[in-house]
Amino acid sequence: DGGITQSPKYLFRKEGQNVTLSCEQNLNHDAMYWYRQDPGQGLRLIYYSQIVNDFQKGDIAEGYSVSREKKESFPLTVTSAQKNPTAFYLCASSNGGRAGDTQYFGPGTRLTVL
Amino acid sequence: DQQVKQNSPSLSVQEGRISILNCDYTNSMFDYFLWYKKYPAEGPTFLISISSIKDKNEDGRFTVFLNKSAKHLSLHIVPSQPGDSAVYFCAAREYGNKLVFGAGTILRVKS
């Protein structure tokens, strides 16, 4: 049963704490992505990775960090430097940039910073 | 500066009628366009896509039209069903397979 899993679904943290969001895929996809969704806005790209051990900043990378040590895993750390971390975070994966490539999304993690 | 715009925040349609969701873009380098459907507190689900070399793509009740000269695409849902009620996002692909998303349109299908 192939897919993308994100855990946990809901996450609460105190202000000033770093927190890591998990994203795992068993689709054998090369590329993985992290997006953030805020109310009334579209999805905004935080970081993406086209291949293991390589990643690039997206449009809103400040205050976030990622790693890509394994093909199936792309964890996102929300650091204390992120000014407004409360949001819905979505992970996606794709075959990686070829014509007609489609990104598939996980169920998301709702992060609330208290 | 928004490169992908969905100017209608919401749309209400009667069950059985046609739903038309619109999307405008500014970047002529976009080569691929996608529509996603999203329920609250869930991840977006891929619906349908179209390459920039085509002007129409159809999949069951869903048809996407692309007008490159106007930099406009639309998603037609016929017939609309109550289960289609969701937020619909238009997305456009730029280099490196990065997607740029519109802000979304809330579709409500009334029974």
C-alpha cells in the first residue's frame, strides 16, 4: 500500500522550541517537497530535494531546516528562528522533474505554537 | 507578486450543474498545469493536469482547458456532485519541478 505518511497529525509546541516534522514515502520517488499552508493562501514551498543528500531552499526557507539522508525520508525542522510557525505543513513527493511529473501529497501536520 | 491567481475565493453550484473554476497565470515559462482538490485538514489530492502544448484534457467528469494566449486555464466539473465540495487549487510548474499554487477556490455543491 504505497503512499506518503506524515506524523503526527497534530503537534503542539511552546514558543522557542525546535520541532521536527516527519515525512516518509514508499513510492520510490526521487523528489520530495515541504509546503506550508496558511488560511486563505495557497501552498508555499519551504524546501525541496531532487535526490538523496541534496536539497534546495524554496520561497520561504527562513527559520526551517531539512535533511535527506535516505530516499524515503525528508524530515523538516521548524526552528525557533521561524517568526510565525503555526500553520498546516504538507509534504509531497514525485518522480522528479520529468515531463508530466505529478506531486503527490501526504495528509499534513497541523503545528500550533503556544 | 502572485504568479498564479484564482480570483474567485468561492463558488456555489447546484447538484447536477456544471462547476467552472478559473485560474490565471503570469509566467509564460510555466510548462505544466495541475488541479488539486483538498478537504479540510487533509493533504491535496491530484485531480487532473495539462501540458502547455495542449489546450484540453479530459478525465471522466473533469475537463481542464488551457488558453495560452490569455494565460488562463479552467476546470470544468460536469455534473457536479455534493462530494465535489472542497477547496480546489490550481498549480503551475516551473523549472526544477517546483509548483506555484494559487490561493484556492472553495466549491460548494448544493443538493
